[in-house]
Amino acid sequence: WGKHLIRVVHNFATPDELAILDDYLKSLPDFESKSVSWLDFIKEEHNPDNEITDSKVREVMLDLHDRTHKYITEVYFPENGLEIINDNGNREIELVRWAEGTVLAPHSDWRLPDGSPQPQVLPEFTLGSLVYINKDYTGGEINFPDHDFTLDPTPGDLIFFPCQFMHEIVEVFPLEGKRKANRYTMPVFYWFDLREKE
């Protein structure tokens, strides 16, 4: 389970798609450290006021999700010698705003109760994906300390990796001459049962 499973697809989102998402996120009220806007409500996590009702934004998000799923199942898995037993769906689709100064310490998105990463044992396989929407900041790189690997994404990039992989997000700072910096992403988690191709 090496760093070859960390995938970057450049220019996955088009400039027009990015403009629709970026304009929408910039139009939202100010926030403290993290703000999540959603298509489908998660009672324990979401602010009921942050539903995305803009039809163009919803359309772009759903299309990006469909294309991401297609890329994972038709390109990524075959290239890595994996085939699907069951496609178990995905977590609700969101847009996330991270404020200047926010840091995500090293963590795994699929953890055991003690916080350590879930062992990577087939058939269970969970992927985290991120579409990067803007770059109105410095910093914000994603670092995979166990794989000695760092990515500095650009707008339109799709990044995905197994959820067991430890990763961290570097602090975001404003560009020179700018007052503030926010990092915008569209995360989606996908769940599968897989087996290695014979």
C-alpha cells in the first residue's frame, strides 16, 4: 500500500466549474475556522442553514462526483490490479471552507477507536477524494508523512488516496497584499469491497 495509491488528476474540474463553485463560496457569510455547505443533511454534523440550494452549484458538484466515481472505478482500480466486489456508495457531498491559520494535524480518515489508522485489509477499501477549487492563499499543501510525499494542489486538481493513509494539511496564509485567505475544497469519501485481480 505505497504512495502509488495517492493519485492526482490535474485539470479535472474545468475553469467554468471552478468559477461557479468559487463565486458561490465567496458569497457566503464569514466564518471562524471551518464551514461546511451540503447537499444532503447529516444531523450530527451539518448546520441546517448551510444547505446548497443553488441549482448550478448542485449540478457542478453532482457532475464532479459522477466523474470522480467513474475515474476511480474505470481507471484507478484497474491500473492498480483491483476489481470491485461491491460498490458501497459514498458519504454525502460537501463544499468545505478552511480559514486562514487552520491546520489539520497528521490523521487518518478511517481510524480505530484508539485513533490509529484502520489496517488496510481487503475486501474493505475506502478512498478519500478532494477537488481543489481555489488558490487565493499560500501554504495549504497536503503532506503524507508515512510516505515522505507532499502535494501542492492547484485549482481543478482531483486528489484521492486510501483513507487509512496518514496525512496533514499545512497552514494557510494570505497572499501578499491580501487581507485574508480561505481554502476551498469538495471532499467525498467512497466505500468499496475489492479483491486483487488474479
